[in-house]
Amino acid sequence: MRGVKLLAACLYLAAAATVVVHAEDPYFHHVWNVTYGTASPLGVPQQVILINGQFPGPNINSTSNNNVIINVFNNLDEPFLLTWNGIQHRKNCWQDGTPGTMCPIMPGTNYTYHFQPKDQIGSYLYYPTTGMHRAAGGYGGLRVNSRLLIPVPYADPEDDYTVLIGDWYTKSHTQLKKFLDGGRTIGRPDGIVINGKSGKGDGSDAPLFTLKPGKTYRVRICNVGLKTSINFRIQNHKMKLVEMEGSHVLQNDYDSLDVHVGQCFGTIVTANQEPKDYYMVASSRFLKTVITTTGLLRYEGGKGPASSQLPAGPVGWAWSLNQFRSFRWNLTASAARPNPQGSYHYGKINITRTIKLVNTQGKVDGKLRYALNGISHTDLETPLKLAEYFGIADKVFKYNSVDNPTPEQTKSIKIEPHGLTFLTSLTAPSSRWCLRTTRRVFSLGTWTVILSSPLRTWTPEKRKNYNLLDAVSRHTVQVYPKCWAAILLTFDNCGMWNVRSENTERRYLGQQLYASVLSPEKSLRDEYNMPETSLQCGLVKNTPKPVNPYAGA
Ligand SMILES: *[C@@H]1O[C@H](CO)[C@@H](O)[C@H](O)[C@H]1NC(C)=O
Ligand SMILES: *[C@@H]1O[C@H](CO)[C@@H](O)[C@H](O)[C@H]1NC(C)=O
Ligand SMILES: *[C@@H]1O[C@H](CO)[C@@H](O)[C@H](O)[C@H]1NC(C)=O
Ligand SMILES: *[C@@H]1O[C@H](CO)[C@@H](O)[C@H](O)[C@H]1NC(C)=O
Ligand SMILES: *[C@@H]1O[C@H](CO)[C@@H](O)[C@H](O)[C@H]1NC(C)=O
């Protein structure tokens, strides 16, 4: 049975792998020095993680298919890794930067990432995946521009700005980690920051961005925080939504946007108001007490301070859900599409396997843990991918292939590495949402997956209501309380991929898994061999790398 399915999956893979090698794709080299430093995100100095002295880190500006080379020097006192959230790493999970796929960069050493945003465009972010480092910064924007010959469905903007919004804690990442290790929650955030700062809002803030009257700007908005959904708006200005994580959408104007953790929106903002200062406002969603911060926009040559009257944010879940439902893929916009015959016409692809992931929380030995299908993932010293590649997977983890958890599996929690094998499937999130849920944002290295809270709310009949035409293809999806989200996805990219809650607290406490997408043919057409430069650790620290295991067939 298994063999048959495998073969079918890989025939599909082979058919889809019409890969063109662009020998001429240009290389861009970066050297990044990761250090501790001091910044005052909420007005009081505290320790943060800097990249080349910057907090947030530098924005990566790239174009489809560029070779992005980043030599990262870890000058922290702890192991460190960065993930490039949303970059698809086709055939190349070796650069994904999660503890299950790579060995961490040890203090005082360096590692050179090499990735290609192949056949993709859009607005993304990168962030640390080790410990609770994300709470201290080390994150930044990552954009992939369309190649010059490919038309984009909006006029060339005057400039391109990245707005990184996120919740912020005044406790250090080590203190927050201690809370979680001790089985307690990190609680609610102390504030919200925009590009690492929180405005005083008294007219004394320096502008974050300057606009020329009459011009249009590309404004990319990403939620880089730990766990809080944030509403973003700009006084007197509409935002025309044009793109979400690499998909062009039907263009609508929004007064404000709910941005969940790990998500990015690409908008166009026109400087068509009276030339003066305006506030950008970011406020928490779904917390009992709303936390708000501002950042200043200035019109060049403008006169007058921003009004102290801040536009009010939305209230309640229904608003967020309705806004989500208004997002539609623009099927006529040309774009880099990774798999036009597959993902693009996602509604036409037959579903071969349905996997339910049920998220639960509970106590193990009196300590708070989060789980998927009753398994709370724990990272080991040997990354799962390396164990698999070196042929010792059985010494490190077992594939917990639960397609459909039993009620017991959703009631009890056990802690162990969480690996699943996926042989088929198909992507492009389609979704039907229901009301009332806690928001949980998940992402799968490239495309996102499944999800539900209570088992009882999803039944196969719900498939009739899926949007099989123009649901937006993206790599994260939020699930509202007591709700579910269906994600259709084709596993057409071999490798080991992290499916994780974007809520850092939940992810740290186990709500993640690794999906191993295997090719029985072990062909280089399906997956690259482990690069010579990859780090080795744990049980394979001193083991010679297998010689071209993926050369076959
Ligand atoms: C990184 O920054 C630290 C602190 O500024 C400095 O001591 C070190 O030499 C830098 N390393 C590199 C590789 O630039
Ligand atoms: C980003 O890259 C594009 C394409 O190479 C270039 O036109 C643009 O000036 C760059 N922007 C920044 C801010 O570096
Ligand atoms: C570390 O940096 C050095 C100097 O830039 C470089 O030659 C070397 O390849 C890097 N090591 C890794 C593992 O990337
Ligand atoms: C969709 O994209 C096409 C092609 O670029 C564009 O002409 C059209 O205006 C877009 N439609 C909407 C509703 O945004
Ligand atoms: C889906 O299944 C139907 C019925 O078995 C078949 O006719 C169709 O060709 C399949 N579609 C694809 C894309 O494989």
C-alpha cells in the first residue's frame, strides 16, 4: 500500500519538476554579525539582538531567482539560527533554518546560508528559531521583487517601505524562556513596536518614513511579534492591498488591516492628503486591554503636526473574519508561480489524503505544553533531517503518522519529536472559517497546512463549501477560536519541513511538527544533497556525509 502511494506521489513530483536551471541567476553576498546590543523599544534601554548593529535587522532586497548568500557570524553566547519565513527553498530544506532541519550556529562561529527565492515574489520576514531569541529581535523584512520583464498589477511606486509591527516584552529572551521552561505562560505583552520603536505620540517623534505629496508608495506590513494579532492603520489614508506573501490579490482599499503573527501584506499607499504629519497606528487585537503604539509619517515640505485623534481600531472576531473573507487571489495577474499546473488550479486537484491536526494544550508533569494531535514536539541535539539523511532516523524519532487523531490523542499530551511523512497532498489554502476561536497562526516552510481546534466542527461535508477558485495562496493561516481552517496543499517539494504555530510561546512549548516529504527515487531532480558546508551535530557530528545519496534514478 505504502509503496504504491509513494510511487504515485513521486510520479507526480517528477511531472511537476520542470525545473529550469538559471546558471546566470545573480549572486548577492551579505555578511551578518549577530551580537547583543542595547535599544529602547518601549522607551527604556534593554538588551536586544542586533544584526550588523541594527535592530530590527537589515531588510533583504532580492529579486526572483537571485542567489542570496548570507554569512552569519554568531556572536551571541547561545546557539543561533534564522529562518526565512515563506521562502520556498525548492528541493533545498538545507537552508530553512529550523532546529529540526539544521544544526545551530554555535557561539563564536559562522555559517553561510545560500538560498534562492525561486519562482516567487512578495513580502516576507526572517526571524530567529532558536530558544526565545525572537523576543529580542534578530528579525527583519525580506522582499522578493518581480523580475523586470514580468508585469506587476500596479504602477511602479516612488519607494518601498517595510513596516514591522509586533508585540514586545520588556523581559529578556532568557527570562521569557525561563518562564516557559518552568511551565508558565509569558503572559501579555508590555507594548507594541513599529520597526523596533514605540512612538511617544506627543509630536516629538522622528518620522519613520517620508512621503512626497502625490506619489504612491509600496508599504509592506509584517507582524514580527511573538503572539499578538495587530491591527494596522494610517490616519486619513487608505491602504490598497495588492499582495499577500507572494500572491497578487484583487485590489481593495482598506482603512485598517488585521495582521496576525508571521503574516505579511503588501499595500499601496498614496500621499494624497494635506501635506503634514500623520500617525501610523498599531494596536493589539483580542486582548482584554488594547495596547496601542504610533509611528510617524511625514509629507516632504509638509506643515503641521499629526492630529492627536487616532483612528479607532476594530472590535471583535467577526470583523477580522469578514476582512479575511474579502481577500481573493487575482487569477489574471501574472506572477512567478512555482507550479502553475498544480497549485494554481488547486481546486481541480484530487484530494488523496486528509490529515487532521488538532491543537490542544495541557499540563505534562505540571508544566504547560501545547500539542498537535496529542504530541508536543521537542527538539533534539540531532536535527530530524540529518538523522533521516544519515540513515539513523529510527535512533532519533519515529514517524508519528496520525492522519486522524482519536479523541484520546487529543486529550492527553506526550512530549517527543514530532515527525510525519507526507507522500501526497496539494496546496493552496482554501478556507471556510467559523466564528469564535483563539487565533493560531501556522506555517509550513513553504506552504501552510491544515488545522483545527475541536474535532467535532469539521466533517467531510464541509468540503462542499471550500473556495476552490480564488482563495489566496500563502504560507500562514490563522485559525479562529473553536474553528478550523482547511488547507489544500501539494507536497511537491521534497525535504523536511517545519509546520509550526507562529505563536512563539506555543511553538516553543511543542505546537509544531516536521513533515518529511520523501522521494523514493532519491533523485537530485527531487532534492539536493546536503551541501558540503552544512553543519553537523549530535549523533552525526563526526560522521562522514553520505556520498550523493540523492544521485539515483
Ligand atoms: C561583530 O561585532 C562585534 C562587536 O561589535 C565585534 O567585536 C566583532 O569583531 C564583529 N565580528 C565581525 C565578523 O564583524
Ligand atoms: C532593491 O532592488 C531593486 C532591484 O534590484 C532596486 O531597483 C532597488 O533600488 C532596491 N531597493 C533598495 C531599497 O535597495
Ligand atoms: C565562515 O566565514 C569565513 C570567512 O568569511 C568563510 O570563509 C567560511 O566559509 C565561513 N564558514 C561557513 C561554515 O560558512
Ligand atoms: C488583476 O490583475 C490584472 C492584471 O494585472 C489587473 O489588470 C486587474 O486590475 C487586477 N484586478 C483587480 C480587481 O485587482
Ligand atoms: C481526479 O479524479 C477524477 C476521477 O477519478 C479524474 O477523472 C481526474 O482526471 C482526476 N484529476 C486529476 C487532476 O488528477
